[in-house]
Amino acid sequence: MGKGKTPPGSRKKTTSAHTTAIPTVERLLKLLNRIAAVEKISLGVIKPKLPVGPRRIKIMSESSKVLLLKVRDTNSFQEVRVYTSGAVATADKIVTFAKKEGWGVT
């Protein structure tokens, strides 16, 4: 799988307007597509060519049904909106996954 390509199996809940994902988001999409409460995933614009830094994810609540994930890869950044019927449970699963992967979580 080349950098910047979304794996075919990870597109089932992703909106079709923008389907390119940074590598860290690609791994996150695999998890999100397995969570029953997740209804839709909207990928934001990629900010490339950042200084090298650690992978991390910031989870913010935009509403009771929308999580905003700010995902930092080693040299790029992307926002992801997750539309879910269970925001707290979904956020908990994301935190557990991110920590297991060794990413920073805030």
C-alpha cells in the first residue's frame, strides 16, 4: 500500500468527497470501520511536510454525536470527523487503540 492511499477495505464508512489518508489515519480507519456505533467518517485536508515529530492524536467532541480527531503523523497532519451514536464509547476505543500503537493521546 503506497503512502497517501486509503486501503480499499477501510472506505465503507468514509465519505467520498475526500478519501486520501495519511498513514496514521489509515490505521485508525481500520479500527473505526469495525466499531458498530460509527456511522460516517469524514477525512479532512492533509497538511504535508511538517517537521518530523511523534505520532499523536487529539480527540475533541464537536457535539454529542461528532468527534473531531486531530491526527499527527511523523511529518503530516490530518483532521478526521467521526459521526457516531456512542461518542464516549467510540472515544474510549480510539484512546485504547492509540495507546496500544504507541501514539500520544490528548
